[in-house]
Amino acid sequence: MKLVIVVHHRFDLWNVPQWFVNRVRENFPSLEVIHHPDYEGIGKDLSEAEIAFTFSLRPEQFNWARKLRWIHAPTAAVHQLLFPALTNSDVVITNARDVHGPVVAEHVIALIFALAKKIPQAVRLQQRRIWGQEAIWHENLPPREVAGATLGLIGLGSIGSAVARLAAPLGMRVVALREHPEKEKPESVDAVFAPPELDRLLQQSHYVVVCAPLTPATHGLINAARLAAMRADSFLINVGRGPQVDGAALAEALSARRIAGAALDVFDEEPLPADSPLWGIENLLITPHTAGLTEKLWQRHYDLFSANLRRYLAGEPVLFMVDKEKGY
């Protein structure tokens, strides 16, 4: 049985380290493990592979993979794999949502505190050697306490659930939106809404966090109308995917102070172009898709993938399966 590992990204942390490949070979000697650092010349190996560890395959590459039965994506998002031929096939897709949830949740909490305590403004004043106590207090909204604020989560998967678990002990009231609100509510969440009730969540939330998968239903979800439904003293945080937020509508709402501010970790185009108007918006905090960065990343990937690989080889159902019709 052949396993092909092929991940290629401009950012070196996302690429598979050699120790990961070596450990798979050592712990699964019955497998033929082939590692490609890029997609050049993968046709023959892919045509013989039963398992692929990759976050991207083009339709023509998938057409080569006649023996493929399982794709594991080292990402939470798998929309890039959901083209018709793969969606309609019997190939199972699993993702790494439990790898990213804890560290992205920490990033969300960091952003909430940064926005609440006006840390970006303090940094700008420091760079200008200005003791800005009065400015920080008087300009726009003053710093405020997080305890007692309402946190609205759009998405209650691995990231949303982890954010809720961190936010509740801080004294935040947590409300969430998810596709199936009838499911058992996590203890850390005070109320769960169905998708048609999104405006109810927006109207009561001081912090709105987008952490849902990218699907046709969530593409462009936060548009001008949704931004208008938010509180004037609220903040938008996006750690989901860039296309879920209408960038032009957000820029207009921020510039007009219709919402207090925002923090974005994901964008329609990455890297964010130098001429993007988003760079110049004072009440927007930009982090360059760093929410998932951690020195523990590949150990977590190995733990999750190896556990699933043991299940697969034993003929047991694999975990973290993606519903290819729903997109997550």
C-alpha cells in the first residue's frame, strides 16, 4: 500500500518536515511512504497511491489517482478539494480541524483583549514617543473590560468551541450560530442560534468571531447588511476565511465608525497586497494569517494522522471525516 505525502507552500512552516516522514516510515513499515516536496512529477506515485496526505489536488491530478481511497488534508478548510469529480467519488476526505482549534482560539482571545484594551493605539503612540493616556481614554471608545461582554461565535466547530471554553471563564457571555442548533449545547455556550437568526446574534454581541468553514452559505456572509445589524460599539474578528467577509463593505463600515473596529487574520488575497486600502484603516488590526502558528503544529499533525492511519489500516472508520456535500 502506498502513501504519498505532497505539500508545497511558500511559507516553510506549512511544509511537511522530514522527521514527520521518517516517523511515519518507522512506525508503519507495511506502507510504502513517498514524500514529494512539491507537485512536480507526482503523476506516477499518485496513480499508485491509496492514501494521500495533501491539502490540494487539481482535477487532472485526481484523474491520475485511480487507486486513491483516502485523502488527509493538514488543514481545517478543504474547499480547494471539493471539485465535482472528487466530491462525487468514493474517496474519503479527512481534515485537521482538531490540530488548529486550540491555537487559533488563543489568537482570538488575544485579539479580543487587544481590541478591548486599545493595544494597537498604544503601540502607535509608543512609536511616536507620545504618552497617550488621555488620547487612549478619550478617542472613540475608551478601553473596557472583557468580563460581562457578549461574544458571538459564527461557527461552533473545533475553533468556535475552543474559543467558548476560553471565553466563558473570563466572564464573557457566549452565544453561537451553527447549522444544527438542536445539537447538545456546550456548557461554555449560553445560547445557540440557527443560521436564519444571525441578525439576533449580531445585535447583541460586543465581539463577533467568524470561525465557520467556507461554504456557499458562508461566502460573503458578513456583508453591508450584516455589518449594519451589528452594535455600534462592537468588533468583528475573522479567523475563518477571507471570502466570508465583504472587504469593501467592512472598510466602509470601519471608516464611518458604524462598528467600533475589527481584526482580520484571513483575506481574499494572501499576502494582502501592499496597495490594499485595508492597511490604512486605523480601527482595523491586521495579523498576517498567524492564528494557527505554533511550534507544536507538526507534532499535533503527526498525532492526529498516525491515529487515523492506524484506524484505516485496521479497517476501522477514520475520524474527522469531511461531509463532501456540506463542505466541512
